[in-house]
Amino acid sequence: MLSLSLMPSLHLNFPCGGKGIIFCQSKQLTDQKSKDKIEEYSCLRRKLILSVLASSVVFPTLSSYAKSKTTNPYDENRLLQQNRRIQKENNAPDDFPNFVREGFEVKVLSSDNYVKRDSGLLYLDFEVGKGDCPKDGQQVIFHYVGYNESGRRIDSTYLQGSPARIRMGTNSLVPGFEEGIRDMRPGGKRRIIIPPELGPPVGPSTFFSAKQFEVFDVELLSIQNCERRTIAFYSDVVCN
């Protein structure tokens, strides 16, 4: 930035008396030239100041944006309230867990009634049931309602009109689902929270398009023993 201190020293207060009009005219011309120089420097200074101000208006937005992006705190409370609002709109059931999602990071917030296993699976028993737990090779008959993180219902055997029937230990179930019902007893009702690591595969050929936590309310109706039956060249498994 230019400074007025760089301008030459100008003496503008010369007396006119006794020097005649010529001197005064010469002084006036000199004064006019000095004023022109002052205006020239002032104009240049003004342009430099304006250019600096313009650059400070245009470019600091980039630096401030980067700064705010890196220093902006993780607003967990805002995301939590957003998830609760969406779950309420979707009529999520009581004591439904909350999911605070920021990109690929998800934090599950649930009541102290839930039990968490080392695998990451969480569950809550509404009714424990009676009898023995299912074993590999046995068939379990159960009803379930599936929800996503937003509390929206994605599947229900109750709406389909018939319970599901699956043999344990045959890789027919999602790993987290089978783990969740393995220690249930007939008549038991349980809510299972399945993390993405134990969830279903994702992709265009599956029902699930993204890795999310899945929530299932399960009612175990009964457990059946199964045996293989072979007649001539025909073989099948009968459960009763």
C-alpha cells in the first residue's frame, strides 16, 4: 500500500506581497501542479485500498469455510432430536432405540433395559417364555416385525398372515437374527437390534440398499424337531 509520506515535500504557503502578480501566478501554477500530484497519489492510494478490500471480501470465505468445517463440533443433540422426530412420524413402538448417524458413524442410544453382547448385538426381553432353547437342526416358528433406524416398518409376518419357519444352523437366517433368537424360549417376545456387521448383505439384488442397524420384534411360537426322510430316490426333511 502506498503512503502519502512517499510524496515529495510541498511548501504551499509562500507570501505573495512584493513579488508582483507574476510571482503569484507562478505560485498558483506551482500550487496547481502540487494539487494534481496530491490528487494523483490519493487516487492511486484509493485504488489500492479498494483492491485490498475486494480481495478480502472474495477470498476469506474460502478460508473461513474450511475453518468452520474442521472446527464445527459434532452436534449429537441435533441429530438425536432429528431421529426422534422421524421415529415419531413413523409411529415407532415404545422404548425404540435412537440412532445418531453422522456419515458412516452411528451411535445407538437405548434404555438400560437392553442387553449388549460382545458381538455388538443388543436385545430386550418383553417376555422370557418357557421350555428349551432351539438347537441346530430344529425348526423355529416365529412372528416378527422389522424396522429400520427411522422406526419405519419394513416387514411383518403378522401382516402376511402366517409365521416364518426356519431351521436353525442352516445359514438360512441373517447372522444377527439367528444369534438373537438362539437363546429364546417358546412364548418369548424379544426386540433385537442387529448391527450392520451381523446384518443382511447389501446390494441391488437384495432388499437392503445400505448398511444400517436393523430392529426386529420377535415372538417365538414353537420349536419343532426335524428328521430326514428318504423314500426311494426322494429325500426331504420333516419337522413336527
